[in-house]
Amino acid sequence: MVDLGLYVDGRNPAQWERPWREHYAYLLDLCAEADRAGLHSLWFTEHHGYADGYLPQPLVFAAAAAARTERIRIGTSVLILPLRNPVEVAEQAAVLDIVSGGRLELGVGAGYVASEYALYGADFDGRSEATMRGVEELRRIWAGSAVTPSPLQEEIPVWIGVSGTKGLRRVGEMGEGLLRLGQRYLPLYLEGIADSPGEAEPRMTGPANVFLTDDPERDWPLIRPHVAYQWGGYHGADDRLTGGGDFDVEEFCARGLSTGSMTGFLVATPERAAAELRELIADTPARTAYIWATLPGLPEDLARRNIELAATRLAPLLADTLVDPTGPSREEETVIIRRPQ
């Protein structure tokens, strides 16, 4: 079984801008809709200094989402760990876990934007090692008595977003979850798992660039400018902080998920999205995939229909995805999907 979640970046571009209080209220409404619809999780990402207000404090917004929801799990993807004091993160995570009733999924990473490190006065060059040390410190803090109150969960799920050779192996050795989707990350991660202490099980989660519609051809002219804005900013180095950028959005979307979960974009029906997601995560210990809840400035009706389609059509298709029938049950916290030999 692979669960389905939603990804939120909180951007509010000038050309579609609404008052910030109204914008955040709308995003929290979408979170509540996802909860009522039965989706598995919400994941909040992070950047700093964007002109469109890209969500800078995911744990704060996650706490607001927790207060508006009852069942859905609450995650970060990713919290840029080296920008923060581990004690502060441990305390905030503990409070959020309690407020949410034990629903926190803590995804962390190193980030990649030098100006964000300069803003915080943090060491950009040492960010990867700082991320790993930070996770180890979080585990020590939670296991001790320095943080009170303690998290509600006996062990908060931690996911680490890395892609390099050393990092993939290190995450496995630490026995933590890998915040990546796709077979190409798996061999090195499993090598690390084999060398990890205890009985760590491999587990993967991650975002996928997917947006759902009943009729992609009909809705593409409405969706196109919002995909172009969202991803043009990542592809145009000079425009990264303002959005836009000059890149071929049609070619980007034509890739779908064929080149990776975040290196193309799939605007599709739930059935096609399920087929591509199944191929992406086949033969991996994927637990969750999360798609976009909305896009920057997207009309509300399209976003709400996307969430409805995710819950009613895509999630059931992924629930039957490639579970190893010989393995332990879901209740035993196993979702190993045909682990390679």
C-alpha cells in the first residue's frame, strides 16, 4: 500500500496576489478539505527571501494545519535543518506532535540556496554534514530529558532529503527514512540500511510533480501559466527569487515523471497519474507519495477538484500498488515493495 498526500509551498505571486490573511486562510481550507476527504498527509516546504512569500516557516504553518484537521498526518518537505538550532527544532517538533495528536512527519534537508544561508549566518559549504549531525542531535534530544514536554509519538518519523552518493548511504546507515522517490536512489540507500544498527527497515517518501484534472487538454490553458510560474523560477537562475524564468514549459510537462519525480511535470487524469507513479515507485519501499495541492495563483475550483480527484480516484489506485504479499502486514508498519535482492 502506498499512501497519497499533498504538497504545499504557500506562494502568493504578484500577478494573482490576494491579501496574506485571505491566502493563508484559503490554504488552510484546502488542508481541511484534504483531511475530510481521507488523504494521508500534508507536506509543507520552505524557502526564504522569495518575492512571492514562499513559505518560510513550515513548522508554524504545520501547527495551524494541525489545528484545522483531525486525522491527516502533518509533514515538512523539507525543513532546512542547518538553519536552526537542533534544540529549538526538537522543542517545536514536540509541541507540534502533541498539538496534532501524534501526527508529525519531520522531513529535513540541507537546502541549496546560498543566499538563505547568508540570511541566517549559517555555513553553506558544510550544510550536508550539518543536516546529518542535526538529525542525530534531534534523536539524542528526544531520547533524553532536555526537551519537555516529550513528543506524543514514541519515535517521530524522520525523513532526510539527499541525492548524492555519500548522503544516500549515510541516511541508510542512520536507519532514517529517505525523502526521495524512484529506483535510482535505492541501491546506495539499501547498502547503508544493511550496515545500520538494530533492525532498521528501508522506507521512502517524497513529492511528485503531479496535478490532476478530469480533462487535461481542456484545462491545460488554465493550468499552464501557473506551472510556468512555479517551475520557471527554479530553472531561471537570475529569476529564482521572483518566479518566472525562461524555460520551455511544454517540454517540461511532456516529460511527465519519466525523468524523475521532480524533473518534469504531469498534468493528467488520476488513471494516467497512477500509472506513472506506479512505475516510478515500483520495486522500492515507498510509503507515501505527495502531489501538489495547488499551484501559485491557480483558480480555486481547479485546486479543489484536484484534491477531490486525488482522494476519490488516485488514492484508491495507489492503495493497491505493488505491496509484497509475503511481507508483514500494514499494521506491523511494513510497506516494503518488492525489495531488490
